[in-house]
Amino acid sequence: MQVAARRANFFAVMEVLSVVAFLTMTVTTWLAINSGGDRRELLPSNLTASLLVGTLVPAMAILVLLGRRMALRRAAEHATGGTGQMHVRLVFIFSLIAAIPTLLVVVFASWLFQSGVEFWFSDSSRGLLENANKLARGYYDQTLRDVGYESVAMATDSRAELSRSPVASREFQAFLSFHVIRRNLSGAAIIQIDASGEQRTPIIVDPDGVAENNRISKDGLERLDKGEPYVVSAKDNRIVAAAPIERSSGVYLLVVRSSDLLSLSQGERAENIVLAYEALTSQARVLQLRFNVALFVASLALVGLSVWFALRFADRQVEPLYQLVDAARRVGAGNYALRIEGRTGADEIGLLNRAFNRMTAQIDKQTQALLGANSQLHERSVFIEAVLESVTSGIISLDEGGRILLMNSTAQMLLTNRAQDVPEGMPIAELAPSIAALVEQGTTSGIVQYNRGGDLLTLAVKTSRDATGHVITFEDITRQLLDQRTAAWSDVARRIAHEIKNPLTPIQLATERLSRRYRKQITDNPELFEDLTRTIIRQVGELRKMVDEFSSFARLPKPVFRTEDPVALTRQALFLQEVARPDIDFRFSAGRDIRVIDCDRHQFGQAMTNVLKNAVEAIEVKSKDAGEDYRGAISVEVADQDDSVVVRVTDNGIGLSQDKERLIEPYVTTREKGTGLGLAIVNKIIEEHGGEMTFTAAQGGGTTVTMRFAHDPPAQEATSSAPARKPEAAQ
């Protein structure tokens, strides 16, 4: 767009300059013809040739630029919206073909006519020899002034051009070359004077090779700095003129005009000119003007005819191309059945049209084949995607470099915990290093541990190679292993409870009877006897308590669901702890409009009591190592979320252990006297109530236990146990 705008601006400037130059040369010619002096005298041949060429060149340029505008207008009016470049090129080529020879012929004819006139009128009175030097001097001075005026005009134009283009640009070089030719100069240069007075020449135009010394004399610079518009000097057949472009910046224009006629101020040739000048009559000048006008009109007519012919020829040549462009656009829009019915002869246009028709026929045939193949591929792709999405296992396809090619939604959920699109080409080592290590080892199957956002998953992985790389399938067996361990521990607990509970009662009864019967008979250290019997009874009680926990874990009764208020049940459990431990700060908060839930009142309270008891014990452990300023605090928050009630218990105790993932497993405990069944029982109760339990580190130290209870556990269990509907294939 910027190039087109610059080009349009350039041609607009050229049009303006051509019109201005034509008007200027017309006025100059009129003034030169009607200037003072005897009108019977012939005009100087160089002057007439210069005026003719100087007027003819901008006139030809106007015709060429007018033809360009007409070509652009015709292209813009066409339905295809072409830029008209071929029109412009044809107009330009035909114009050059006509203008350059015409200009050469005009120059030659003008020179030949002037020579003939001077030859036929060369036998005039020799009395005119006395005025030959004056005439030569007048011509010499006129030429000096012309060159000086040209330097001033050209400096003014250069100042305007430099405001648009830098001095080193091609545009300015073309501008300077154009004015050197248009103003009939032999050369021109831009002189820049720095602060030290050194003269530099950043650009020079010297087509004739006459610029021997591109410097302005010291005297000339002083005259220019005093305000003179130009300085001019002559030597042999060269006239050198200088004019300021920008005095403040030290930028000047130096022009050179060379001509053999400059030596006419003396010698035999000057005498011949003086003799011929007196012999020329008014009829000679009239013939001279008529001949030049005829040359001017004939030249313009020839160029105009060339432009008109170029436009007509361009219309004929470009119209089939426009039709081809329109057809190509319609083919690009999807009309592959289109055929061109225009010129199909033996010329190049016909050859192009026939080739275009063959191309569209092949494209149409290949497109139909591609559409059929794509339809089959789409159907197969939809089927494969439906199969992959219906599979409960995670599936990943890798290339040879271990980068992900395909991943189903199950794999995304297992590895990222959300159904997000994993970027194609992502290395499997970045997403799942443990699986990547299994693939690198070349193992076909194995069990790996995967950390997903803090949750440690156990994955059963199988790998196989295919043509593109590897295919990995895996399943999450974390819950399966946990259920297996829970079932195993339940069986162990049942056996332990059965084997231990029976002998506990006889032991306790026998010990109590020994204590009552022999307490008074023991005279040797009776206190020791009393301590030993109490120790046996106390340890039996501890064993009975442990057996009761085993029995509770192994045979936890099915919950009896009734509608209960979770806030009231939580307050009751918290109240018991507040009464028992006044040294701990208890805080309770509940949201507004918390709905009732279906739960087993006893099991709900048991779960809350166990969690609060663990929080109290965590505070006791920390208080042993903390200072006097430490005071335990437990906060309980009840909130309603969607289809469940959430209870959060936060303490500032000792905090979570590193193996927090195994806290809910049976017989895993961090307390010295714990059995490891409390949290396992709580987790089992919460699962029976359609919820889940999670552990997170509290801000500032401690632990936050989050328990979620479903509003309607039986309904949720029925929904979760229903078979998932397979995704339907896209139609």
C-alpha cells in the first residue's frame, strides 16, 4: 500500500511538473519570439532547438501521463477490479517507441533546417562583420544568463524535491537527471559545505562527462553569501553556474552547460554568424517558426496516435486476461466445473485458456476424489473417537520422539484432573515423567506412581509400539488397591476381635477376684500387689477398647438415614469437646440457609468426634514443644455447596505428616497410642454418606480436614452406580 501510494504521488507530481514545464516553455517561447530586436532576423538555432525540445518534451509527457490515467480508469471500471498495469506498460512502451525517434527526428530536422537557412543566407554583406563580435558577445551573455536562470529555477525545484526525498534517494537522482535533460544542461551536482569550509558532492549527474572540477570558487561563494541569486563563469566551451538551495545549511546547486557555440565570440565562425544574421529576413523567421510549429504538431500527433493505439491494443490483449482472472477467482471460490469459452485459438491467449480448462477439469476430478476420501476418513475418525471416549482406560499415542499425538478425555482427566486439551506435540516426559521412564525402558507393562496436584495415584500402564511410535494405555488402580487393603484389614480386624475378645472377660474377672480375695492376705508389700492388679485390669480395658475399635471397623453397621440438621449435630459434637478441653479456643461458624441432610445421626456424630479428637491430640503434641505463649485453637465451619454439606475442621496443631496420602488407611497412625482406625472409620462413614474427606495444610501451621456429606446419599449412590452412557458418534 505504501509503495502504491508513493507511486501515485510520484505520477501526480510528474503531471503537475509536466503541465508547469509546458506552460513555462510556452511562455518562454512566446517571449523569445516577441522579444526586442528586428523581427526579420532569424532566431538562434540553439535557441529554437532548445525551445522546441523544451516545449515538446513536457507536451509528450502530458500525453503519456494522460494515456496512463485513461488506462487506469478503464481498468478501474472493469468488473475484475484490475490495477491497469498492463495498460500502463503498453502505453509507456508505445509512447517511448514513438516519442524517442520522433524527438531525435525533430532535433535533427530542426538542426538541418537551421543549417540550411544559415547556408542559403551566408552570402550577405560583409559589412555585417563589424557587428559579429557584438552579436557573439550578446549571445554569450544571453547564454550565461540562461544558464544562471536555469540554475536558480533548478535550485528552487531541487529545494522542493529535497523536502520530499533525501538527497541520496533514487527519486531525487531521477529528478536531477530529468531536469538536466529538460533544461538542456550537460551536468549538475549538489555541493554541501561543512563548518570547516570543505566542499562535498553527495550526488552528481554527468551524462556527457564534462564535470572536471565540481567546486565553487571562493569568490563565487562570497558573492552567493552576500545575496546574489547565482554566479556564473565560462571557460572554453563550458558554462558553470551555481545557485543556493539552502544557504543556512550550506547546500548549493552547480550546473554545467557545454557547447561549441560558446567560442563564437571570435574567429571565422563568429564572422559567418554575423554575416548570416544580417542577411536573414522576416520571411526567413516566418519559415523558421512555421517549420518548428509543424515539427511540434506532427510530433505530438504521432505520440498521441501511439497512445491511442496502445490503449486499443491493450484493451484487446487485457480483456481475455481479465476474463481469466475472473474465472480463477470463481474457481478459487469453489466452482471447479467452470470452463472458459473465449479465445481458444493457436495464439498464446488461446493456449493459456486451454491450459486453464485442463487445470480446472483436473482440479474438479481430484476434488471429488478428495471429498470422497475425506468423507470416509471423517466417518472413521468419528468412529475411532467414539470408541476412544467410551473406553474407561486412558489412551495416549506418542511419536518416535516421545511427543503426544493423541489423548482421550479419560487420560486427560487422570493426568490433569480436568478435561482440558493437552497441546499436541507436548513431550510425555513433561506431563508424566514416570510413564515416560517406563516407555524409555522398553517395558510393556508396569505399575507407576503419579502425583496429580498433590494426590498420589497408582497407575497400571501398558505400552506397545506401532508404525508412528508408542501407544500407552493405563488405568487408575489407586482406589482398587485401597479397597483391597481395607478389605484385608477388615478381615484381620475381624479375626483379631474374635481371637482376643473371648479371653479378655475371664482375665478381667479373675484379676478382680484375686484383688478382692487376696488383698487383705498379702502382708508383704500389698501396695505392689494392688498396683499390679490395677495394671492388669487397666490394660485389659485398653485391649477391650482396641477390640471394640476392631469390631467397629470390621462390622461397621449400615447407616440408617433420617433427615437431620447438620449444624445441630456439629454443634453437639463440638460442645462435648469444649466442655472437656477448656484450655483450647473453639470457634464455630455456619452459613445461612443450610439445608438438612439424610444421615445416620450416630455415625455423623462419631465421625465429627473422631476428627475433633484428632485435632485436640495434634494440639497436645505441639504444646509440648511450643512456648508458654502458644494456645491451641480449633475452628469448625459448616457450609452448603450444591448437592452436599461441607464441614471444615481447622487446628493449629502439629500439622500433617509427609505421608498424608495414607492417613485414611487402616492401622496407619502418627500417635504413640493410636490404633490407626479412627480416620479409617471416619472415611468409611463419609463414603457411606456419599461424600469424601481431604486433608490440607492450614495457613500458619496446622491441618484442615474437609468432610463433604451428600444431601441425599441413597440417590447419589444410585446415580453414581448407574452405567455411564457411551458417547454417540457425531452425525
